[in-house]
Amino acid sequence: MEVNAIAYLNYVNGEDISAGWERLQLKVKFKEKGKLFRVRLVKTLANTYFVENPTLDIQDEFGGSYDKYYEVVDDYIENEEKLRGVAMDMIVDYFKNNKKNNLIKSKSKEIADRVSCSKKIEVQVTIK
């Protein structure tokens, strides 16, 4: 199966109250065959959450430094092959998860069909 997708970078500067942390995102759009609407995937490549909160126990890749954060952002901006690889991974993961979800839905539908086709059970109880 071949998918023609469009991937682009989006930078959220975090200045708006509702914007959250400053972050670099990769957005991927493509049309899945047989579907009405386009699929839109978003992955955050880098954000300032761990720069602002370096005391958390979670291992952070920036070490509490904005300089390291901006190096990572610049690396993504300048390296188109890296972005292409991330976009391809996002699309492959989408279809892998979609296949799992369809399998679960089909099993659920099969169980529902079997239950709806099952015979009624008549029970007669004598109580003393």
C-alpha cells in the first residue's frame, strides 16, 4: 500500500494562555483509501516542559537547558531526512494501530452477533 502524505513543522510559541508549553510539532496529513476525511497526525518533537521542570524524576533530553532545547529544534528544522523518517514512522504506527483496532472491533462484532443469535433459555423453578 502506498500513501501520499504531506508533513510540515508547526511551532507553538507558548505565549497564549491556552497554548501550553513552547513546542515543535510535526503534523502529517494524508487521505486513507475508502475514507471520507483526511487523517491528521501530530507528534511533538521537542517541548520546553522538561526545561522548565528539571527536578522531575522523568529522564529529560534537554537537561534543564534552553540551549540544548534550541539545538534539538534547529536539528529538526535543518534535517529534512530526519523529519521524513519520523513522518514515515508515524504513518506506519497509525496503520499498525488501526489494524489492531479493526481486529478488536471485528471480534467484538462477532461476539455481539453470536449473542444475538443465541437461543432463549427457558428456566422453570419450583420454590417450596
